Amino acid sequence: MSFDIYCRVSEVGGRGGESFASPEEQEAAARAWAEQAGEEVDEVVEELDVSGSLVADARELGRLIRRVEAGESEGVIVRYVDRFGRDMIENALAHDRIVAAGGRLIATASGYDSAHLNAETRMLFHIQSAIAQAQRERNRESRMAGKERAAARGVYGAPAPFGYDRDDDGRLQPNRDADTVREIFRLRAEGVGFSDIARKVDGALTRSGVRRVVMNRAYVGEQRIPDPAKKGDPRVIPKSHQPLVTEAEWEAANAVKGRAPTHNGLAAKTYLKGIVRCGICGGTMHVCAYGKARDKMTYACTSGCGGTSMSVAKVEPAVLHQLDLAVAQRAPQVAAVIEGDNRYADALASVEDAKAALAEYRDNIELQQVLGVSDFIAGLRTRKEAVETARRALRDVPRPEPVGSRKMTLEEFDLEDRHRFYQRVIAEVLVFPRSEPQRLRLRWQGAENSSVVPPFKPVKLAQADPIAELEKAAAKGDRDAKRYLTAKKAAHTAA
């Protein structure tokens, strides 16, 4: 058998402490040891820009150790113990795996060979691992301090985002793509999908590029740098550079769920497009044609949950009849929309208020001293949850629809106007399979629970006296006729 050589550099072009050596130098030192010891070399593994703090199995080192455990290799040669790893615990675990498998770990420049393992050599390995870890931590602290000093001067510590350039001092300055960024946020806030936005901005960005722009907080003037006190939790530096969008514009764009639905063909002829959902899986139902002449339409679930479907002629009249009743009775679910709907603006303001409360609480050092660390952390967590709750509420509120610029016929305009109204009033219509006794349920916007929608049977009215025909039907017990008469009376009283 033979040995494997492991070479690692955590920062290409940098210097990882006094023990830094290029992969070529590390390999040369390992081959020199193997030549002198009369051993053969099999694999040589180079890992560049890989941190020694990672566990062995998260690096190629793990594979070399598994070769030792499988009896395919006699051991692993490195130049220094800190090339093997820079974490005391992980170094010890990886070392013991090699030794337990009957292999050897050799660090040529560190003077370590696990073949001579005893209490003193094991202590030497642990000391060298501790020094390696301390060096890594010192290097990290130095880098973090450098990033903080640079950020305080306004230097942006990451690649310049789309829409910005760096000036000679490393600060971000808007470039000619800044207007494209603003347009991306405006379109996304209107519900336009990422792919459609990418096409609208003339190929300046891909779909994923547009998505990254929308999610990037750099466009509100923020910069994020690692927080040395909280590993994995970035430190936010507000007002680091000139913003391209406001907080409200960023929140509005990020509140959009999925993409704005586009409807062509059959769906464009329905009133409740995008609102009707499958009662089993919750997916949006599609409009399909059926019948011998393919002249009838049905709402159908195509997600494969069981094939739930219901004729458009049964769904829409029943639901819209409930809406007619709600309008006539000035029900609170629709009154706000008719009289002036401020729910979206109010939800956006709630997000801003929650974020302001979080920032004020977080920056209050005196409050932290009064409450103590544990209570302060609990309060911080509560305010973070309040921000997320406000954001979820914003996502659930229907957006104000932009007025389209395309030319429409009067019929098309009426249909679009109805669509906008229905979507602002109705949250969802759920359709259940035929096996369910109550197949339709309706949930108004802002309501937590849905209500049953009874089947609607339109009354055939005689041309001479339609009210008299309705009263006759109501006298015979027709509940739809009774509801219609009640709604008519309420509408007349309101007028």
C-alpha cells in the first residue's frame, strides 16, 4: 500500500499565518518525507479556498480518511498540523479515526507521526491543534476588525450589486443601471413574475438575477458584514451608501407571493380566475373545456390530488350571488372595498412600524442593562416575530391593481374591472369533490374562516311582472327567491 498527500490553502493569494505554504510546497515536502522513508505515494489532494474549521467529511480529507478505514491507504501526509485542520475537536476526531483504522498521520514540518503515539505525542498533537485554532481565530478577528473599519468609512465589503459601481475609495455609487433596478422593484410590487421582468428589462438580467435584486437589502442602502460576536448572524450597517429604493418599495416587492397569474383563452372569460382553489390540495384550479362541442367550461384541479372539478356554471353564479347579497346588505367584508380600501397601505405601514420598533429596541443599550441579557433577548425575539407577522399579513392583503395601458373594448374593461373587485373582496373559493355534501366554500378577504356556498338556482322570470313571479316562488319555499327579494329590498332602502 501507499500514502495519500493532503494539501490545503484557506485563502488563495493570502497568507494563512506563519505556516502558510503553497500546495506545490506542501506536496514537495510530503514527497520528500515519503522518499526518505521508502514509502509510495498514491493520491494527492489539493483543496483551495477551504477553511480548516470544517469537519473532515465536509472536505476531501474525509474521503482520504475513509480510504484508510477501508484498508486502501496506509495514511495521510500533511506538511503542518494546521493543514490537517484548524479545530481542536475536529482534528482529534479525524486523527483518532485514522489511528483506529491502523493508519498513520504524518505532519512533516510539525514533526508529528502517529506511529509513535503515546501520552506525550498525543499531547503534542493537541497543542499544535490548539495553536492552529487560535491562529484561525486571530486571523478571523483581524479580518472582522478590518471589515468594520472599512464599513465605517463607507467601503462596501462585497462585490458591487447590479446598479452600482465602486468609486476609487471602494464606496458604492449608482450607475446607469440604477433606473433598471427601480423598474424591477416597481414591476415586482405589481405582481409581475421574475421571468416576465427579465424580459421587460431587455435581457439585462436573468430570472435568477432579477430575484436576487429584489431580495437584496443593499438597494435600501444597507450593508451586511459578519458579526464577530455572533457567528452566522450578520451585522447590519444602515445608510452605508445611497439607496435606490425606499423601505416601502422593498417591502412591497418582497411581499408578492409567487408570480402574477397570466390568463389567456378560457380563463380570461371567467370571473373568478385565480380565486378558485382545490379544497383538497389548495392549488389554484384551471379552466378546461368539455362537452361534445367543447363549449362548456369547468374548474379542474390538475395537480393530481384526485381530480376535483366543478362546472364554471355552477361555481360562479353561486359565489357571485353570495357577493350580491353581501353588497346589498353592506356586509363589512365588502363595505371597506366599496367605500375606499386602505388595507394594503395600512399593512405596509404596520411593517414599517414593526421594523422601527425593532430598531429602537435593539439600539437601546440602557434598556439592555435594565432588563438583563436574557429578558432583553426575549424582547428582541418578540419584536423580530412581530416584523415577520406584519410581513405575512402584507403578503395576504390584495395589492392595489395598476391601471393597464392597453386598449380594451367596453366589454373587456368591464370584465377586468369585475376581476379586480372580486379579487379584492374574495380571498378564495374552495371546491371539494362530489363525495362531499357541501362542495363550495367561500372565504372573504380578511376573514379567517370560510362559509358554505349553497347551490344557486336562478329563477326564470316572466317578462310581465318579474317581482310577482319572485314572490310566488318565495311563497312556495324557494330560498333563493327569498334571498333575492331581501337583497332587493335592502338595496332599495340603502339607495
